[in-house]
Amino acid sequence: MKANDGQQNPLGDLDEWDEFLQQRYPEAETATVKKKAEESDHTYRDYRAEARPSVKEFYRLNHTHQSRDFVKAKQAEYLGLNHRRMGIWEAMEYLNTLVDDSDPDTDLTQIEHLLQTSEAIRADGHPRWFILTGLIHDLGKILCLWGEPQWAVVGDTFPVGCQYSDKVVFPEFFVDNPDYKVAEYQTPNGVYEAGCGLEKVDMSWGHDEYLYHVVKDYLPDEALYMIRYHSFYAAHTEGAYGHLMNDRDRELFAAVRKFNPYDLYSKTPERPDVKTLRPYYEDLIAEYFPPTLRW
Ligand SMILES: [Fe+2]
Ligand SMILES: [Fe+2]
């Protein structure tokens, strides 16, 4: 599949999805939204009316094509980590070569976005591994550079092989997913066992799952959960899929929720000074990672 195919890639750039998330979960309301998600009657926000046609089309493609078979095929293709060898900063520069419809004069580069997230975490005095997690959390988006369509790189993630929660954004688009007609996949637990833990659950394919596998030997569990589940809004913000989680998941999702505001609200128009910040981050990277990793 070609990356620059308008039909496969309705978003002008990947940030259009992030902007939609910010719209869906406005900063001032987030605390309330999160609290309400624990209770059954969630504050209703009409994200459907607010979504641009391109964003809707993006979710339609995502929900139609992210089947269990598709996920298994992408795991087989990528999880051998045989695509490239490179260090973390090199991967950041590689991600920066992603050319989309964004405007180079006004829009921030991918490196600038990553640094805004990590700098916001650093400014709040969080541990070094947390700052590093902010820096790298979206590096899995390099999947776009290998021809993966937007719907297989970004977007809210969800478990495959079990019933879709209506807490997943635009749940109506799942009717065209081939799994929708597989009875075994449409029970609450599907192919899984209740309380089996997310480790046993296959998530829709994207930048989160991919990066988790690249870095899983090098970071603490909290960081790995932040990376692996940061787009799993149905769970971390809406409270769905608790029946598949175990105690470890419940404990570590506190970290995912702690990370989320830095992901959603750290973007500002001011450009971070990449040159000045680089030595600090090169040191931080070297503290946790070898000079090259398998991607
Ligand atoms: Fe992300
Ligand atoms: Fe992000």
C-alpha cells in the first residue's frame, strides 16, 4: 500500500488526528471527563459533529481494516525488528523526513513535537525515564515511512478478537470490519479469557504497539505502558475493557493516565531550540539505550 495515496491517507498530516483528540478531550474538561468515565453515565460530547470529514474517513478506514488477521500479519512483518538499525536520535531525525501536507513555515517538525512533550514532563520535575518516554513515545510513526497507511499507524487503538466497545470512537464504523461477522470475536471476551491481562490481548496495529517492541528491554514498566497504550483512549480515558485487564494492568494504567495530558496538551506554537537541547537528550538517551537498536 502506498503512503501517498489520498484514498488511503485522508488526513492532511498525522497531527490532524492529534488535533481531533484535543477537540474531543478539551483540557479544562479532562478532569471531569475522567472522573465521569469511572461512572456509567459519561458526559456526552458530540465529537461526531466536530470531526472533520477527513478525520471521519480516517476512522472509517481504520475500523474497517484493522481486523485480527491484519494485526497478526503486521506483527509477523514488523516484530522481528528486521527493518533497520539505528539509535534513538537517528530515529528522531528519520521521523523528521516524513513529508506530508503540513506547512514547514508554521507547523512544527516531528522532533519539535517530541521535544515539547519531553520538555513539559521535565519542567514538572518528573523522573528521567519519564522525560525520555515523552521524547520517544511517537517514534513508531516511522511506520509511515515504510509505506503503511495512516490508519495502520495512528488513531485510537482497541483490542481485536473480542467485542468492540461503544466507547471506541465512531463504533458504528466497525460494521464493515470482517471480524464483525465472526461470532467468536463478538462476545465480550472473544478469543481471550476474562481478566487475562492486556499482555495476552492483541491491540489494533499502530505506532504504539510497534515502538513498545523496539524499546521493551530498556525502560521501566510504567514507561512501557505509557508507550504501548497511550492511544488506547477507550480504556485509559473512557474506562472500557476493564474485563480483560488484570491487577498489573490496572496498576500500570495509572502511569498511562499520568502521561496522557503531556501527549495531548504540551503542543504550543513556540519552537523548542533543538540544537541547545540536543546534548541533554543525547545523555539521557545513552543512559537507557544502546547506541543502536533494531527497528
Ligand atoms: Fe502517539
Ligand atoms: Fe504523541
